[in-house]
Amino acid sequence: MQRCVEYIAVVYICIYGIDTLYPQKGPMPTTQIVKWGNSLAVRIPKPVAEEAGVREGDPIVIEARAGEINVRRKQRTPTLKELVAQIRPENRYDEIPSGPERGKERLEW
């Protein structure tokens, strides 16, 4: 009976996109919610942090739904310098004509 319950739990968790097994490490570590000042906190075990590639100080996003808390790394916004560095001749486009000038568009150099 216990084996069947474990299987159902794994199927339920996999539907929501959570992998409960580490390929080489076995079952996912568990932890507790603890009080930290006026808030609650979760300590992330080292193997989980390493697997996710997160470190102290990394920005994260926390989403809550009924009975579920999801934590994920915040998508980093690239800098203008990084975006400009991606411009190549093959992803540049010619100027698009937009008709005659109609106002203060004319700029004399």
C-alpha cells in the first residue's frame, strides 16, 4: 500500500513539473518552514542549491497558489551593452521609408 501511495505522489508532483528524484542522489531532500523575524523562511539544502545553480544573494521569484509555493530564479534583464553586442550584419535591417517629413522630423547636421 505504501508503495502505491508513493507512486501516486510522484505522478501528482510530475504533473506540476517538479522532479522529486535526483539522478545520482536519490530522493529530494526535505526541509521545514521556520520563523525568521516576523516572516517565515525555508533553508535550501546545499545539493538542491547546487542542482539549481543558485547562490546566496541571487534574486528569486516566489509564487503561491493553493497549498503550493514555487521558488524560481528571477530572469536577469540583459544590459544595453549586452544587447548591442548581439547586433550582427545578418540581424540588421535596412531603413524603412515612412513617407515625407511632416513636422519637426527634419534634422540638419
